[in-house]
Amino acid sequence: MSIIQSRTKTYAGIDNEEHNGMTMTGRIIRDAWVFGLLPEGEGFAGKNAGDLQNLFEAVHKAWEPYGQLPSRLPTELAERHARIHAEAVERAKGMGWDAELGEDD
């Protein structure tokens, strides 16, 4: 008789992503910070795919009143969005990230 253990894969956290989370998942986490769905700096480490899906849906719902456009955010949220995302870009650039797409992208 063989026993198969299944392990649930978990997310390593935004700080453990290549170039400090310059990915779709990283963007969702930063947007969750903007809307107060997660405490700012909470990297979501150890969460599973279901948790990520729930966060994605909550962030999408939070964006709905603003048409998914940062330019439509109220001043306080717009300033928080700009700050959080600008800080992420600067950290990623400091780690060697280049926003330009390569020929294979």
C-alpha cells in the first residue's frame, strides 16, 4: 500500500520574488496595500493559491468604482498608489530590474 502525501504549494512572499515583486501577483499585493485590504508591507508569504485568488477578487472589487484606473482614485488613494508603486519600481531597479521588454518578452 502506498501513501501519497500532497503538499499545498504556498507563495514565497512579495519580498522573495525576483526583483521585489514586479509581477502580476506583486501588483495585486501592492494594490491590496493601497486599498487597505492588507497592512502595508504584508508580503502574503505562506499563502496558498486559494488565498491569492481571494485577494485578487477583493482587489478587483475595490478597483470597480474607479474603473480600474489610478487616475480616477480619490486624492488620498491616488497618492498612496503612486507612492507604493514608485517605491516598488525604485527597489526593483536597484536590484537590476529593467522595465524594458526584451526580444523574447
